[in-house]
Amino acid sequence: MEDCIFCKIIKGEIPSNKIYEDDKVIAFHDVNKEAPVHFLVIPKEHIESVNVINEKNSLIVSHIFLVINKLVSELGIDKQGYRIVNNTGEDGGQSVNHIHFHVLGGRNLTWPPG
Ligand code: 5GP
Ligand code: ZN
């Protein structure tokens, strides 16, 4: 999608601190860290949000969780714990309309979120 910031990151038009890439997804550190470890995993396909997940495209979600499983171990936060966040829509606080999963760790995270 032309004016999507995450599609531009995927195409390399905007630089990112990439930590993982395969044919389906990329993962990179969030530019505005909310925890010592804070990265995003996004599909290469432009999917707007959970609202448009369906039978045809839902396999990407399990793939993203497999990638998260690998990265949290590599980054050493798997044992202590971490949080996976998906913000959807205005009330959910979604600011980029390309589905993404935040992974936050490296500190004790409070609950409930704001
Ligand atoms: P949302 O608020 O939509 O759930 O999350 C979007 C996230 O993308 C925010 O945490 C924001 O800091 C991050 N973000 C926005 N633009 C960029 C960018 O150009 N590079 C990186 N690495 N992260 C970005
Ligand atoms: Zn996009």
C-alpha cells in the first residue's frame, strides 16, 4: 500500500532496525520503545487490522506467533516473561493501519494497560 509506513519499511524505503525477516514477515525494534525490549512483527502483506482477518489470511497470525516464540528466546526474555499486544482501531490505539504485534519485555509490565 502506497502511503503505509510499514509497507515502506518492508520495501526498505524507510530504514528500520530489523531483527528478523522471512518471505512472509519482518520484525524490527519499535522506534519509540516502551520497554527495554520492544519490537514489532508485521506481515509483508498489507492487512489493515484484526478486523479483516479471515479464513484465507489467518495462517499469518500463527506464523507471527512462531516468529515471536523464536525471537523472545533469542532476546532472552522468554523465561522472565513478556507481553504481546495488538491494538485495533481508534479505541484500541492503533496508529498504523497495517496489522502488527508489539512484543514488550525486559521490565515488569503493569496491568491493566491505560
Ligand atoms: P500502534 O500504535 O499502531 O499499535 O503501533 C504503531 C507502532 O509503530 C508505535 O509503537 C510506533 O512507535 C511504531 N512506529 C511508527 N512509525 C515507525 C517507524 O517508522 N519505525 C519504527 N521502527 N517504528 C515505528
Ligand atoms: Zn502496509
